[in-house]
Amino acid sequence: MLVGANLLRRLLRSQLSADDGGTGFIITAIHHLRPQYSTTTEFSDEGNSENKKESKWFTLPPFAKTVSASELGAKLARKNHLKSATSAETSAYKTTALKWVLKCCPELPRNLVQKLFRLRQVRRESIAMEVTDDGCQVQKIQLKRVGAKDSLNIGDKIFLPISVREVPEEKHEHDCTNEESNFIRSLELYKDTAIIVLNKPPGMPVQGGIGIKWSLDELAAAWLRYDYSESPRLVHRLDRDCSGILVMGRTQMSAAILHSVFREETLGASKHDSDNEKRVLQKRYWALVIGSPRRPKGTISAPLRKVVVDDGKSDRITVFEHNNTILSSQRAITEYRVIKTSTHGFTWLELSPLTGRKHQLRVHCAEVLGTPIVGDYKYGWQAHRRLQNLAESDLRKNSNEKVAKENMLPFGLNMDSGSILEKQLRLHLHCREMILPNVSQVLQNPKSFTDDDLSKLKSLEIVAPLPSYMKKSWDILNS
């Protein structure tokens, strides 16, 4: 990798100073380099001819034919609406300077790379012909500034600035205990050369933010890299209180391919062009809801939008009612079927989202089916008010289960409490099953796969067991 995690933070804090014609930019924290990178001082730098001092640069590998992750993801999703096969093949051999830098330096923060381009600190090798005093023409290699969106030709070399003051990388141990690191690794459901699949615990946020001490993306970067130089990358997200299958790409390429697959499936469902196709990406959630839908199965097609409430202090998602102005970006489609009903007024549903909108399943259940998910006080608080005394009455009388004592797990997690026997209910929404393409097999030799090969590619089928409190609710309602 180009730089370590600690150095990246130092890079982000470092002050960038340069003018349009100078090359005075200094990175003071780059130390550890990839073996294939080189340093050169044999070039003339345009715009800095008055400065005869040597300039040092990181040389990225020459741009070569590469596979487009977005195109390959679209092919895996069997969506051919983007481009023809000819144009797709051509685009696979084109890229921008920004994309090539990010590909070669996967651990450089994207915002830092973009800042380098904005400050015009990135160069491309250029060959110019000059006439000497004796009339001979000679080739002279120059470094010319390159823009982030400039296209590269095969063989082009990109140069990044390097510090003249190399600072050794400081060793900093992650402050997780052995128990905590073992717990993170115990969440693994599946792992191959391309992806890692976790069974996300409820209550653990997927991404960091203000007031969040621990998040799965940060913990995965610390403890699920194994012998890889890159950290696992999120492919999709789950709500903090939701549990179940969470897919992470182990490399930039695998994550980009799966991002494309998820995006294409959402676009395809939004445009209703996948009705008669077998979807290569399938997500099935289990949810315990209050009440029962009128039909045992069906498809919900209700667009969603975000509205601001509490004088701008918070927001919520709601169904968009003006059908004549629906945009494809607002469409939200969910298939559902009843798994089991209970005499106590609860129903187990299987929910299959065909699109990936924020809070889609929770809003569709609460506002369209009229059956809010148990523990979802945000969208079903009125229904929960009517359940206040239920845990103390019928269910307690008909069950031999006792309210569980708190069994605290690392990071302050507790998956035992929150069943329907208790006053404070946990969100009963769990991503239980996912079917997705075998990206690892494709990446073994992506250029050799034809469309026919991709159509015959075997899928991965992953199932995540229910968290303890949902399993208890299941056992109670089926006893």
C-alpha cells in the first residue's frame, strides 16, 4: 500500500500550499511505498524552469488495459441498457487520471487525491521534440499537469509529489481488546478472495459519525484485513438497529463491481425492466409486524421521499403521494409474503426489497401495509402504544419464557433483551438471506468471461441466523 492508516490521517491534516505555476507542494508524511513505485529526477517540469532544483515524484504504473468495474457489474446484473457490447469493450480500456490514481493507490483518501488535482500537483509524462544547436531533433520528456477528468492513453504514466522530508510511520496499536477483536471475527458468515460477509449485530452502526465510538467499517478495517493491503469496503448498508447480512468488498475492484450490481438492480426495478428476469441479486428480510396484511403476498410499489419535521431538528421518510410527478430516483418496490401469523396479533413477514431506499421496508410496512415492524417506534409509535400492556398479559401467561437478564457483549451490545415479552421492544428486522454473484470467480480472469459465461455463473447463497431476541419472539409465538 502507499501509506499506512496513521499516515493517511496525517496527510489529511497536512497543509497544502502551492500556486498555479509552482511545484512547492510537500507531503510530509509519505514513507512506506509500494515496491513497483519509483522515484525519478530526470524530467523537466513545465512552469518551473526557473527552479533548477531536483524534483522527486512517485511514478505510478503505466496505464494499461483494464476491466471496467461498472461495466462488469452491469453484465453480472444482466443489464444491457447502458451501452452496446462494442462501446462497453472500448470503455473498458479508457479511464480518467483520477480513477487511475485511486486504483493504483487504494488507501489514499479520495478527498486528498481530489485536492492534489485541484491544486494542480499531479503530472503526466509527455514527450516533446526539440531541435539542438546543431540542428538535430531529440526527444525530451516533460511532466505536464493533468486534470482529474482527463482521459489516459495506454502507456501514460502519472506522477504524484513526494516529500523531501520522510517521516517514519508511527506504530499505533488499535485499542480493542482481544475479546472485542475475536467478537468482530466471530461475525463472519462467509469469506473468499473478493468479499467478506458479516452477520451484523443490532445496535452496531455500520458507518462512523458524530457521537459514534465504534462502527463496523472501522472495526473491519482494523481486524478483517488479514493479509490484504486494503481494508474491506462497504457495499451496502443496514440501519443501526437492523441486523443480518452485510457484504463488504475486500478490494477496491470487488467492492466497485458489487456497487455496480446493487445499483443496476435498483435501476432495473425502478424502470420495471426486470419483471421477467431472474435477478442475480436477491435480498430477503424477516420482520415481525403488528397486525396482518390484507393479502398473504404481494408487491408494494410506493415511492418515498424525505420530509423535515420538528422545525428542522429531524427528518423522516414517507410515501410520496403525487404519482404524476414520480421520478425513477424516488421509486421504491418491495415484494412481501406472510410466513406465519399469530393469534396474539403479530405476523412474520418475508420482505424482498427490489430497490434500496432509506428506511424502505420500515415505511412500506407501516404506511402501505398498515403493519409497522415490532420495535420501530419511529414509524409505528401509535401501534406500540396499544401494545404497552400486552407483554404483561396474554403472552406472559402463555409462555414459560422468563425475561432474559442482560448478557452484555463487547462494545456494549446485548442481543438477548428486546423480545415481545419485554416492555422495551427491539427492532425486529433482520436481513436473513442474500443471493449474489460469485465475484471472486469472475475476478480470477475477468477478461476471459463472455456474456454467456456470466449467465451461467453460480451464485452465492448466504443465510444469517436470527439474533437472540428475535429467536425468542419466534419461539414464543409458535409455542
